[in-house]
Amino acid sequence: MLFLLQTSTSGGGSGGSLWATCHQFTGSGRIEAKGGDGNYYSGGGAGGRITVYYVIGGFHSDQTDARGGNKGSASNVEPGGPGVIYLDGKMPVVKNLRIDNKGLKPLVNASGDYPQKTENDPRLYFSLMCFSVCLLF
């Protein structure tokens, strides 16, 4: 028997992954690979990866979710970073890459390494809130 001890400093786990190759990919359901939530003093786990290659389909990336997990309630912890979703269809032709953390934001102030930060400083922590690319041929 295995017992797992979860404490207030346990971070969230990553969202895992799904890779599917199929002929027909349709439906109204959802595919999720979300990161786990952090406990009080810990950050959320990173979002997972979802990749689907299909021939015929009508599944939209809005039906997927690979966001990072929520942060714990302490003030110095962050949510997990976004995962990656890629849908590749032949009919209709769709190449969709989506990186979307559903509004989860990093800490506003970066810590320690950069004592003289300015708003335009490229060394600041960068978070990609939502990025979606659709290539239609």
C-alpha cells in the first residue's frame, strides 16, 4: 500500500499529454490536459500537451484546455505555465496551434535576479496569455 503525503508546500503536477491519430474527429465533448493546482505555499503545475491528427473533422480548439494549474494562496507563488494544443486536419484543412493559459497570470514583480527592473526591461518574466495560429491552405 502506498501513501502519499501532501503538505502545504506540494506543487501541482503537470497536465500530461494526449496524442491521437484518427480518420474522423468530431463531437461536442472536451479534451483537457490541465495542470494540477498548487497548495498554499506552492505553484500550479504546467499545462499538458494535446496533439490530434485527423482526416475528417469539425472539432475546434475551443473544445480543448491545457492551461496551467492555479497557484496556492500564498502571495509569492505562481500558476503553472500554459500547455500546447495542436490540431491538424485534412478536410477541412486546419493547422491550429494554441497556447492559452485562460487568463492565469504570473507574479507582477520578478524576484531577486534583476534589482533594477523597468516595465520595458526584456529580462522581466514573460507570460503568453493566449496565442492561436490557424494556417488554412
